Amino acid sequence: MAELRGVETITFDCYGTLIDWESGLRDVLRRLAGDGVADDPELFDAYLATEAEIEAGPYMSYRSVLAETVSRLGRRFGFDVPDRELPARAMPGWRPFPDTNEALRRLKGRCRLGILSNVDRDLLAGTARHLDVDFDFVITAEDVKSYKPSRAHFQAAMDRPDVSRDSWVHAAQSLYHDCEPAGRLRVRSVWINRRNETNRTSARPEAMFPTLTALADAVCGAVTHAD
């Protein structure tokens, strides 16, 4: 595997890249809608589209985005949402992917690490309890009053004196939210493609990795395990 040379800073999208966001969200939708509705393949796609639509409007907290998204889904798919706060309460319990913490520990020994995330700071603080490293910086939607794929997260990172665009790579699962806006600002990105999906977007990440372990191998050098 080719090495990623000259990398001094790696930023990550958190939910979907470090944290198994989809499993957590599907569990929340099942609890809200019941198994019959939650198993409708259109529900999850509708969630993604609805959340993106709300985030593209006037800024509101991510806690409010979550509540409004599930309320709209309830009206569309015919289920009651008596607990609009359930998604926000559930988020801090969502777990990292199995390879996340080992990869982060390896990368922390080599690079400055940051998070660029579409959430509120208090929600991310709850998630951080599941991560084994301290990040050098965190930029949230609450900080920039904007949601990716807006450029504000990336611009805020570029404005930091300890981040050089020449030695910075952004790692993310989402081409739409992350790799596309990074590319528009000429920020190098890598795609964490755990599902071996096909890139049907305009994003052109520098590399694609099936896991964070593979990314750590590329940055730190592959580890040879003794027999």
C-alpha cells in the first residue's frame, strides 16, 4: 500500500467514520417507529434527505435538527414521536467501529489529530468518552454555526496556526458532507469506504481505504505481526 507522505495533521468526520452512526440511528428509528415502519427501506434514506434539508436552512443546534428530522419523518411515515429528544439522548451511547481506537492510538503517535463534526459540543463530549485519544482540536457545527457540506468547518481548520494545508489530510466516510467540500478548498481528503461503495459524486479523494486500520498503515507504515 502506498504511503501518505508528509502528513502532519489528520482531521476526521466523527459519526460514520469513527463512530458507528448508522447502527445507532437505525436503533433510534426502530424505537420511535416500531419494527414494521423502521424496516421500510425508504425510511433511512428519507432521514438522510430530511436532515440535510434542515441543515441547509437557517442554523439551529444539532439537537434541534435531530428533533425536527424525526418529527417530519413521523408525519410522513405515520408514526407518533412523543419523545423528540430521544436521538440526542441516544447519541453519546453510540460506539466506535472496532478498528477506531487502535488506529487513533497509532496515528496519535505520528500526527496532530482533529475532529470536524456536524454536532453540538455537548453531544460530542459524550461520544469522546468512547475514544482513547485526546484530540488536538475539535470544530463543531455549534462553533461555526453551519453544517457540512458548507465550507465553514474546513475554513476554521485552515485558519488555525498549527494546521498547514500542505500537510493536512481529512478522513471521512461521507463524500457529500466531507470529501466534496474539502476538494473545493484544495484540502487533501481520503475516503473511508467500509462498504466498498462506488463513488458517484464529483469528489476526488486522494485515496480510499476500507478501514481506519488501512489508513493508519498508510500513514504510519504497515505493522508486521509475528507468527
